[in-house]
Amino acid sequence: MTEPAVRFEGVTLAYGRRPIWADLSLDVAAGSFIAILGPNGAGKTSLLRAILGLVSPTSGRIEVLGAPPRRGDPAIGYVPQHQHFDAETPLRGRDLVRLGLDGHRWGVGLPNAGASARVSASIASVEASAYADAPIGRLSGGEQQRLRIAQALVSEPRLLLCDEPLASLDLRHQQGITELLRDWRERTGGTILFVTHDVNPVLHLVDRVLFVVNGRWAAGTTDEVLTSEQLSTLYGSHVDVVRVHGRILVVGETPTGYAAEEPHHEPALVGHERAHL
Amino acid sequence: MDQLLNLLGYEFVQNAIVAGFVIAIVSGVVSPFVVARNMSFAVHALSELGFTGAAGFILIGLSPVLGLLAGSAVTALFIGTLGARVRGRDSVIGLVMAFGLGLGVLFITLYPKYANEAFALLFGTINGVSHGDVLFLTGIAVAALIALGIVYRPLTFATVDPEVAEARGVPVRALGIVFLLIMAIAVSEAIQIVGVLLILTLLITPGATAERLTPRPGQATAYSVAVALFCTIGGILLALSTNAPVSVFVTSLSFGCYLVARFIAGPALAARSPRGALAEST
């Protein structure tokens, strides 16, 4: 087995006294597509921030591409949740992508043919050339998100972290973005960690899932993790996992009835050992 | 016209015009960032507490220009360290501003001959700038422009796209404080012409006007500087040819520039650019 893209060894992260997740040990194989699932506030984003070196674990060790996490690692691309740019934002799509290439460097940033060519190539790879020169705030959500992918890919990363990149996009754009990610992985052999509250749009791409609930976690293939038994243990209350028309629904009992996707219950203990993703 | 040419021979007029150039360039470069970062309230706080600083310095016999800079720089540090989160920022600015302005009122009442200077500080003047002031203003302007040149790219990144900027290793929070200090210099400069209360005419309007004319960050800076220069120098010349205060003309010219950009030039340019039609329909 080749070196894992990301390795967690007994990692615990806490804000103050509240643990976000505890004793996480897993290897993410290079070239795989991992979906990170769980209810809101389960610490999915913190996981990405730890890989980016923006927060340090309370205990344990993280390795990213064979080294400790460091801020601004160009081998990591980052796609945030879609937040619409204000209509008057003085920025073209092209400028946004360029920032992904050298926006972190000091200085004014003079025109540079080599950099422009890389920016154009990245824009072409997400099929956004037609609108890359328009003001970013005038583009649709799906178009903006394509440019965000180009921004993340322009530095030629080996690991792509996506934090709910499909949220607030309609179905057609969700499919478009998912295809881009699939193509990128096939082309480059890169690794994708994909945080989402809904696994269905990426179900056909996912190699493994990591499910996080209130500090507990479970990892494995979708069939191993997304089962009524496994999730009931994680949530500490009865949860049904229903497969219908090729989609997976998580339904939990709440005081007011049944809620799909996000049951909110007190957690119970779950045992875990080292997982290989 | 002859009268204007005669006036240009006076030293105070030459000082005003040289200072006007320097001030307009700094304001024009800083303004697009102020607009993009939604910092009009902070600009106002830096300005009003610059007034407190100037009043305090006059009271103890020091240069009011230095006092302006000290007042707004201290305020910048306060806001930068106390108000890091956007949500709490406005209240921090508000409470620092209220306290500081209270001190300013105290300083004025303690210095009875102060009325004229207070009026000049609050509403702007062109004959308040000495030769020494011009040198000092040029010095701090160069410092501000060099600092802004160094942080320009990461500051742009942190301004338009803070989440990804942070992920790429940009020190977003530290840059926020650096920018507040640069803003403190720009504010101390602009007060020399337009005064404490009309500060936004040089720190908001040029950037807001430029934003209407181009989506390119570099071009926006150039347009913003052009607008600031036109309004400042135009305002000084108009004030010399009449007897009305300079700030009246600077504010009117800059408001006019904004209206033209918003309703005439902006739509005309947008119609020629990609997605222009879409821009008009939204």
C-alpha cells in the first residue's frame, strides 16, 4: 500500500472542554474519494481545518501527504461552501482563480504570462471560459462554484478539501460540479475529502465514508457505515437507514416525530479501532 | 482666471495643492478596500478620534497633524484587536468612538481659543497646511503606499474571499489590523482637506465610484485615484476662485462623480462587457 494521503493517529480536537471528536485514527488512501458525513455542528469543518493546519489537535498526530499539516500548503486545494458574491464585488472570475494561484504572496502582483496561462487552463478545465471575464457577482451560483473549483485546482494540488460545495445549488449544478470532481480525480489521481450533510449527490463516486456524530465516528464503505445498526450506535438512539430508488435516507426519531437526515439525540459510546479508508 | 494664477504664487496655495496631490493618491488607493471591506463606520471612528488626538495635542502645545495621526492610529489598534469578529465589530467601533469623542469635547472646552481651529479640523480648510506639514504628510503617505504595496495581493484575497485566503495561509486577522493602520494614515491625510466630518467623501466615494466602472481590481484602484485627484485638486481650485470652503466643492464633485458612474458611465460600460445585459436585468 502506498503512503496515505491523510493519516490520523489518535487525534482528539476540543474547543475549551468540549471535544469535537475524540481519538480519531484512520488512513485516507491516496486517490480515494471520502465523504465526511454527519449532522450540523458535528465537527466536519473542524476536520478540514485541522488538515489545513488552521487548528491544532489537542492530542494525537495528523499527517498530510507524509508531513505534518502546515498553513498554506500548495498541495491542498480548498473549495468552501457556496456563498454568493455580492453583485458589486470588484472581481472577475479570472481574478478569483488567479488568487488561488498566487493571492497569498506579498506584493502587488504584476501581470505575468505564465500565471495567466495556468489560470486560463484551469478555467478551461471546468468549462468556465465563456464567463470568466464577467464580474463574479453577476454569475449564477453554479457558475461561481465552477470558478471556485478552478481556483482550488489552479495550484495543482494532490489533495482537494471540499466543504459542502453543493449546498444551495440546484440538482443540475450539483451534477455538473460532481462530474468536475470525478474528472479531476481520474485525470490526476488526486484525493478528495468531501464534507456533506447529504451523501446522495456523490454516492456513485464515494469510496469510503466517515460519519461523525457528537465526537463519535465510524468509517468504512457506504454499505458498512450507513446501516441502521451502525448509525443507531453512533447517535445513541434508534435511527433507520432507508435505501429507496438508489438514494440513502437517514431517518431518526425525535420528540416531535421523525426527521430525515439529521436526528438530534444524545450520543452514546461507540468503540472504534484504526480504520483504513 | 488671472486672479487664480496670482493666487498660485502664494506659498499657502502651493502647499495646499501639493498636499492635495499626496492626499488624493493615498485616499484613492485606500478607498476601494474601505468599500470592499464595508468599513465606512470604522473610517468615521478613526476620523473623529483623530480629532480628539489633534485637540489633545494642541492643548499640550504639540502639532495637530501628529495628534490626528496618533488619535486615529490608537483607534485603529483598538478596533483591530477588540473587534476581530465582524459581528461584534460595529459595537466595538461605536463604543470606542463615543468615549473618544467625549474626550475631544473636554479638550475643546479646556482650550478657549480653540474655536477656529476646531472648525477647520471638523470641516476642512486649504490654508491650514504649512510647508512642514506637507513634508510630514508626504512622508507618511509614502509609508502607507509602501505598506499597502507589500500587502496588496493577500489583502485583496482576504477581502474578497476570506475563507479560502485563510485556507491558503494568508494571515487574515493580522492583515485586518495592518489595513486599519494604513487607513489611519489615509484618514489623517484626508482630514487636512475635507475635515473630520466629511472624511467619507475621500475615503468612500472614489472607491464606490470605481466599483461601478470596472470589475478589475487593478483598474478600480486607478479609477479611484483619478476620481480622488479630480475632486481634491478641482475642489481646491474652485475654493480659491470663490470664497466658499474647500470641502463644499470636494463633496459636491465626488458626489457628482458617483452619480455619473452609477447612472451613465457604469451602465454604458456594462452593456459592452460580457454579461452586461444580465447585469442590467438584475
